[in-house]
Amino acid sequence: MADTKITALAPIVTVNPATDMMPIVDVDNNSMAASGTTMRISPNQLLGAGGIATLASATITGDLTVDTSTLKVDSANNRVGIRTASPTDSLTIAGSAATNTTSIGLIGTTTGYNRILINNTSGGSQFGVEGATGGNLCVGSTAYATIIGSYQNYPTQFITNNNVVATLDSSGNLLVGVASANANGGVLQLKSGITFPATQVASSDANTLDDYEEGTWTPTPDSGAFSSAVGSYTKVGNMVTLYYDIIVGTGGGDRLTNLPFQAGVTVAQGVFTTAQDYAAGTTAPTLVIGGGASIGYFRTVGDNVVFSAMTFTASAGISGSITYRV
């Protein structure tokens, strides 16, 4: 380009940064004057010069690109990219590989959503809040729901002390302390059992299991004495199964007075396991519990008088079980 002369100064409307020139004094070049030589420079040359420029403020109305992909401001979509020239969310940060990115989406509209999206090669996870209309972040999500987890066919895991303690696998199974799902297991699979509180917290929902208990009890007669009496029970919800093994020491009545749980409104009859040397009836005695009672009565199978008394002889023995509703 030929040298130009300075004419009358007038405001310029549009600047061509490649060809429009500005005068500048090169103080290091004194080939034409002792104090330096007046040269010409374009805005592009000025912006591309080395060193550090200090600006009080700057307004850029279009895109901003720093070193191709070190920093990219997409003015058309209001997005910022770090290490990527093509940001996909409000803020996109690219990782060491092309498929490794972290995106923060802040849409803020009534149908949009806010999220943090992390991609790592083939897997991806997100944390976000669904918009007013569900289904934007994942299939089936509801409006304003908090979304946490994987959006691809990979599990979501929870760790503590650098160990996996729970896994939500790609099939929707929750595994607690279990490395992989049992194909025949349920949706919830545990390394060990479920612990219920020592005192039952009853639920009003009939389909809720709110109690499980195992324990022991000592069968006690209303009269006479047992030389040996051991018992145990299992309670699941409102159903109790008692187990007993008795050897009579001195003869007496047939009633057991200290059942661990009072029966409900239904009469229950148990089954015997073994019986010997009992004094009444021709068949082995079983334990019967009347509705609403906390006392058990022994009777013989086929006896029409359910609560008829019977006396055991000394050394008589009987063992069995009974299941009833509390």
C-alpha cells in the first residue's frame, strides 16, 4: 500500500482493521529523524502486537475467540466455551478428549431447565432441576423435579470413604452393599437384612410391612410346674408364630399364661410336633388361643369343647407351634 498523507481530520464511520492506517512514531527507528520515525500501522497490527494492554473496560458486540478454542464467546446463542469453539450450553468446558465435557445450562425459562452435564467418553451424568414442563432432562421427569444420575446405560453409584456403598443400576435396581444384582432378586437388594425399630411404628397402610421381630419366651402354666420350658417366636407384621417345648414337672392345669403377644379377634389352633405321657384324650394335645386372649389352652385334636381343661401327669412332654394374628 502506498503512503498516505494526513488531510483534514474527519470522523470515520467504519474501520477496516486490515487496511485503514494510523500514524505511530517508532522511537527505536531514527533513520529519518533523531527522535524517531513516523510509521503507519493498522488496527490489526496494533491488536496483534506483543506485550500487555490495559483497558479500563471493553464492550464486544459480536463473538470473542481467543486462540481458536481456548475461549469462545458465542454471541448468537449466549454461550461461553472453554477449550471448545462450539459450546453447547451456557458454559461448556472441554476435557482432555473431544468427548469429555462439562456443561452448565442456565436457561431459566418457564419450559426450560437448569443443569450441570458431565460427559466422559461414552458415559454421561447430570444434576439439574427440571423446567415447568417435564421430560426435558430425562424421559418421564416431572416439572421442577431434581434430577440426579446417568442419562446413558450406566449405573449411578454412591461412595463413602472411597468405597462404593450403594448402586442404582441401569435396570433400576437399588443395590446396597451388593456389587451386582441377583437376576432373581427384587428391585431392592441388600448385603444384609433390614432392621426395624425395637418399638413398632405402626403404619395405617395395610400393604406396609412395619415390624419384624424374633425373640424367646418361657411357657408358664397356670398351676403345677414345668421342669423344662423353652419357647421362641417370630413376628412378621401382625402375624406371630410361637414355638414351645415343655416337660411337665408336677401335674396341673393346661393353660399357658404368658404369651408374648395377645391374639386378635380370631381363634387360632396350633399343631404339635411331639407329645408323650399326656393324661387326657386319645390324640395329642394342641395349643388353642381364643380371640382377644393372651392365654393359651391345650386341648386334644377332635375335642369339640375348645377350652376344656386337661391335666398333665408328671413328666408329660409336648412341643409344637401356633400361628395367630395380633
